[in-house]
Amino acid sequence: MDKSSRKALKEQYQNRKIVGGVYCIKCKDRDEVWFRATEDMQGAKNRFHFFVSTDSCPEPSMMDAWKETGAAGFSFEVIEELERNETQSDREFSDDVNTLLELWLEKNQKPDP
């Protein structure tokens, strides 16, 4: 790759839109849902698809369901996306994404019987 192509790719990467937000991983057979926040939604999707393709459980809290249903029993769903503002610092964007997660967790909290 020549120097101008490399420079163009670097510039394109630095100027890309950064999209984070809240997503969930669902286990269809067990009716379980795990809500998560990310500052890089595309990266989170890619990681999930990698775990599915290698039949590796994404995290310990899902292990029992993963063993029972296998990778095919899980799905990745974007709940809400948040585009990073050009003036936001990394910390501010992270705080916004985590606040969004807290709101979704409160909204989806199951009432005690």
C-alpha cells in the first residue's frame, strides 16, 4: 500500500462517525436478556458474531444458557444508538452511553412477585 492510500485510509478512519449505545443479547429458548452499553456499536456487533461463529460464550453470566442452547439460540439486538458529538470528550461520551444503559435497565426491570 502506498503512502497516499495509507494516509487517506487513516484520515477516513479518524473522520468516521462514532456510534455507541445500548444493545441486548437475547437467549430465545430461555427468555433471558442481557443489556449492555458500548462506545462502539459496530465493534460490539462484530465481537458477538465472532463469538457465535466460534461457539464461544461472550461472558460468564451467559454461560449456563449458552451451554444449554448453543450459539444459535442467541441474538444481538441494537436497542438505542447514540452518535458521538464532535465536541464530546471520550469521558463525556462514555458517561452518556452508560446513562442511557441505566435508563434502559430501569425501564426493563422486572417487578418483584
